[in-house]
Amino acid sequence: MTIDSPARPVAPAVTVARTERPRRSRIALLPTVVLLLGAVYCLVPTLWILIASTKSRSELFSTATYLPSFGSGLVDNVADLSSYDSGVFWHWMLNSFLYAGVGGFVATAVSAATGYAIAKYRFRGRTLLFNTILAGVLLPQVVLAVPQYLLLARVGITDSYAAVILPQLFNPYGIYLCRIYAAASVPDSLLDAGRMDGASEWRMFSAIGLRLMAPGLITVFLLQFIVIWNNFLLPFVMVTSDHKFPLTVGLYSLLRHGANQASLYSLVITGTLLSVVPVIALFLSLQRYWRIDLVTGGLK
């Protein structure tokens, strides 16, 4: 006859499990709180710009900071900004489109060709070349502004549109992204099949490589467009003529004049708000290409 041993108590284990669950939930909640604080930190200045642009010159310093004006302040500010100095603000806007559009497109083409070549061809010094380009990613652009100015001044092309565009055509980070994307999205077997069919290397790059790399190239173009659009130091150093200023330098000059004329502050705030609109529109219009890229990556 056997005697059954008494059952072991399980209550302590259940208690430990119950106490660990709230602790894990609190730890998992920490990244969400940090992200929310970061979002608030980024959105509060934007909200202030949006609210301040609705106020007239008299309301800007006499009303509460985050209390919007429901009058015609925004419309009046846009009209005053458009008429200031014969509409020079819109000329600055066109200059920014020229710098960012041309510079972003050419820089994307250079990055695509360089990244594709590094990813798909084997040649001597390839690793050294790629590591050198990666070192360029770590180099701040502020350090290069003065040497680039001295170089272009010796050639004699400062205070020109080319002086702002040329230094931004080589984008190390864009080359890095294109190299990674070309290695992942362009299969070697497809290129070998093209060579067997007699296609030239340029034909395979333009017809196969660029098509498969298109979502990645859209990302590179958007990043470079935003970098050039927001660039202040390079055009500030290179350009001295008012009619060649981009929005960043133009609004800074307007703000500097506003130190002696407080009424210009409303124009600077309204101009800052309008300068954000093209970037948001470009981001929303190109967003569908990122969705295609995500679907393609999921299928792979």
C-alpha cells in the first residue's frame, strides 16, 4: 500500500508570476513614453509657428502664445509677404526649388551609379573605396564649407547657382544606401541572363538596375532634397546676391532686418510656415513608393 505524497503549494509561484507581469508592462511602456515626449518636443515649435502665423502684427506680442487668431491675420500676412520687396520671397522659394530639385536629382543619379557599381562589380580597391565613402558619412558638412568656398573662389564661380549645387552632388550616405539596396534588390542571376542575351552594362543598369532600385532611389532623393532645402551654411557662405538666396538665407536676412523693424517678425513667421508646405507635399506624394518597397520586401 502506497501513501500519496502531499501536493506542493503553487500559490507562491502564481504570486511571483503576477508580480512580474506589471513590472514587464511598465518596462514595455517606457519606450512609448519616450517617443511621445520626443513627438511633443518636435511638434510644439511647429504648432507655435502655425498659431503665430494667424496673428496680425499687433496681436503677435499682445495675445497669449498658443491662442490663435480667427481673423484675417494669416491672409494679410501672406499678402504682405508677397508684396515685400517686389515679391522677393517667392523668388527665394524658386531658388530653393532649383537648388533642392536639381541637386537632389543629380546627387541621386550619382549615388545610384556609384552604389550599383560597388555592389555588382568586383574590382581592385573596391573595399577601400567603399570604406572611404563611409568615412565621408561621419564627416560633418560644416567642416567642408570653408574649404569648398576657397576651392570654388579660386575657380571663380562663387556667388552663382553652381556654387550651391556642385558641393552637394556627392552624397556619401546616399551612395551607402544605394549600395545596400542594389545588393539586396538586383539579383546577379538576372544580370548574368542579360549578359548572355548580349545586353551592354549600361543597358542592364538603366533597364534593370534602376527599375529594381526605384523605391530606394526615391528615398535617397527625398532625403537629399530635404537636406539641400534646409541647408543654411553653404548658401550663406557661397552666395552674396539677394536674388540668389534660398529660403533659409532669405528668411535669415529678413529676420536680421526685423531686429530694427519689429513688424517684419510676422513676415518671417509666415515665410517659415510656407517653407514647410512643399516638403510636406513632397513627402505625402512619394509615400506610396515606400509602401511598394515594404510590400516587395515582405514578399521576398
